Amino acid sequence: MERRTSNGSGAETAARERPLGGELDFLRLLWAINHGLNTTSRRMQNEFGITGQQRLVIRIIAAFPGLSAGELAAVLHIHPSTATGILQRLEARQLVRRRADPEDGRRQQLQLTPKGRRLTAPRVGTVEASVRRTLGRFNAADVARTRNVLVALSSSLGLD
């Protein structure tokens, strides 16, 4: 499903709202969310100099200083090599640094640089601001049920 700028035509509205049934309607919504995440991430890159994915990584490192790259990958449900690529880009921009774990020199701990810490403040126009605003419109029970569905789907796709 390709989202196009609407000129207000009834045909486009009807096409967007056409019932597909069960899993196809749900997939259409997931596709729209994925498209929205990508669009917002590109806009964040232009406005803030950081993508939505990179900001999420920075926010996680801020919440768990000393996290290893492997632990970060586990938190994000991604392959360690994917986390390595993200971290290399953040290190190149001097937003994140690695240091040897004082208790285990083989292990590297992730830390934010002062420049990286400045990017952790809540901001309007970020992916997480949209999520926070949306979650705030629903009660905790609704959010928990939605989370349960998404966790089950992630697990079914082999992502968890």
C-alpha cells in the first residue's frame, strides 16, 4: 500500500478504507505505522541530525549506562551486527563511546558523550513524542492489551 498525498478525492479515501478482512487489515495498519516511522525518522535526520532509530539507541544507552553492544542488541531485538553498524555511526559522530569494562576487559561498555547526552532531552517531532502522545490517549489496560498482541506477533515472526 503506497500512501499518497490526498487531493481530497473520494476514490482515494474509499481505497484507503476498503475492508480487506482480518490479517490483511492488520497488516495494512502495520504497513502504515512502518511508513510513518520511516517518514518521521527521515524528517528527524533533517531537523535534528539523528534518525529515529539512532535516537532510540541513544535514549536506551542514557537509561542503561554501561550497557554492552550485545545487551543493546537484545534490548532492541536486533542482530548484534545491526547494533554494531548503528553504534559505529554514532561513534563516528562522537555521540557514543565505548570503554573497557573495569571488571572484564574483554567487555566494552557503552556511554554517551556530552554531545550525545544533549540529544536525550524530550523533543516535539520525534518518533517517541508521537508514541507518548498516542499512548496518553488510552488507558493502561488498552495499552497492555495492544502490547500483548504486538509481542505475540513479534514472537510469531521469530523476532523475539
